[in-house]
Amino acid sequence: MIAPKHIPVMLNQSINAMKIVPNGTYVDATFGFGGHSRKILDALDSDGRLYAIDKDTYAINMIREDIISDKRFTLKHGCFSELENFSKEWGIHGSINGILFDLGVSSHHLDEAGRGFSFNKNGPIDMRFDQSSGISACEWLETVDEQTLSHVIWKYGDERYSRRIARAIVYQREQEKISDTGQLAKIIDKAMPRNEKHKHNATRTFQAIRIFMNKELEVLKDVLSNSYNILAPKGRLVLLTYHSLEDRVIKNFLAVTDENISTPRNLPIKNEFLKKMFNIIAKSIKPDKDEIDLNPRSRSAKLNILEKANEDYV
Ligand SMILES: C[S@@+](CC[C@H](N)C(=O)[O-])C[C@H]1O[C@@H](n2cnc3c(N)ncnc32)[C@H](O)[C@@H]1O
């Protein structure tokens, strides 16, 4: 089988952001089809190491020979929220020089009808990154109550017509089984009182269900909160985000890590004694026009670069 085409987003900027030391240890937390991993390996010498993770067994199985046979490379199927455990298993806990997160869906997820992420391609409503565990979005939609559904659509899709859409889905599933993405998109479309500008009416609802089903924000929160211990001093977190909910998770994380979270909050400790855990190197860098013209899917990307503050910055 041939791996699907996925154009890595902000490739040079994100790899430069990792500030790669040739004999360093790096993690690609969202391997996908290896575009970023390959570039990291190019920057490493024979002592350098790259560990990669992906939740999607399809991506894992599609790995190309040139990467899998590279002795400096290790790939694991799993969720990046488990990175603290994986790093202990790999013997690199506390000594990782950089972790890359290229969040969200790959082109394969959107292009392949069978994955059920796209309202443009008719297929089963699945929407799981990891099809080997949990239930599909279709199964969830069969039983979820109207109020929960409306809350999910509002919270993760920022959809103001969430109540109408939830009502329409619950009504329609009593008439017939809702099993494919085309059917679901039509129900959402009909429930909308007016058309969305510049996007399909189902965009926000599909995004909401996907984020909810994959617990995308929760796992991001978890991995960020463990990242300080996992990284080496001055280790970097490089994050490519694609929507404002991910940006908000990072913003909230930074608000907490600006103080030492292990210090009881109510104690009258002066700021100079609190430890700053991460320095912001850069925030919300966008792809340039040439990249967006070449790869329209990059248009919503934002690159964020954080660096673990010096241990002695106390
Ligand atoms: C945008 S793609 C990455 C593309 C990759 N950088 C490349 O150049 O080929 C995101 C990948 O992250 C994976 N993913 C999403 N959430 C994950 C998680 N919590 N843990 C591990 N992998 C995840 C998805 O399955 C998908 O393959």
C-alpha cells in the first residue's frame, strides 16, 4: 500500500523552532505520515534519537521503509497523553530536548470517506483517530441525550444553533438510522436557520463531534501539564494548532505555569520566589501566503514555541 499524500504544515519553521542539537533526543507526538519526523531525522547525527507516537493504527501501518529501518527512530501506537509513561519506558524521561505536536486531523482523515471525518465525502460516521478502541461517533449519536449533544456542539464547535441541531438529530434518528456522514450533514444543514458564510453549515458540528470523541482538548491539557518533568532543561515544546480551542488550552496552561503550580496558591509568597516553568519563544506564527496557496489546509495553522525555563530560575 502507498502512504497517502500529506503535505507537512510549516515544515521548516517548526523544525527550526525545535532548535535541534544533532545528538539530541526528540519526540514527534503526532507522527501522521512522518513528514516532520523525516525532517527531524535529517537534522540528527548518528547519536541523535527520535521517538514518535500516533493514535492512528492506519498511520502506523503506513510507515515508509526509509523511516522504520532507521536505527535512530522508535515509533509507538498510543495517545500522546501517555508520553510521561512512554518516556520512562524509553529511558528518556527528563532528557527530551524537544517535542513536536502537529495537532488534529491529517489529510488522510479528511480525504478518506471511510474515516467519517468529512461532510464532503459520504461514509460511515466514525471520527476516531484510534479505530482500535472506543465507540464510533455513529454509535454515540444513537444514544446520546439531546441536552448533552447540544452542549457538545456548542462547547467544541462554538455553534450558536447547537440546540436546533441537536433537536433535529434526535428527532431524525427516531425516524431512521443515521449511519453516514452525508445524512448527518443534510440534517444539520436543514436545521440551520441561515447559511454559514464561507463554510459548510455542518463544519462546526462535525468539528465539535470529532474533538469530543477524541478527547482532543483533555489529552492536550494532560500532556502539557506533564511536559515540564519530561523535558530536559531548555527543552522545547513546539505546537502547531488549528483552532481557537487548542489555543485556549495553551493559554490557560501558560497562565498556570507562570507560577510554580506546586506552591499553595494562597500563601503570601513573593513573585520572585515563584518558579516560571516555561518561556514563550514565539506565539501564533502563521504560514506565509505561498504555503497557504500551495496547501490551503495550512491556512488555519498557528505555530507556538515554548521553552522550559532554566532550573535555576527560582
Ligand atoms: C496533522 S497530523 C500530523 C502530520 C504529520 N506531522 C506529518 O507531517 O505527516 C496529526 C496526527 O496526529 C495524530 N493524533 C491526533 N491526536 C493524537 C493523540 N492524542 N495522540 C497521538 N496521536 C494523535 C492523528 O492520528 C494524526 O495522524
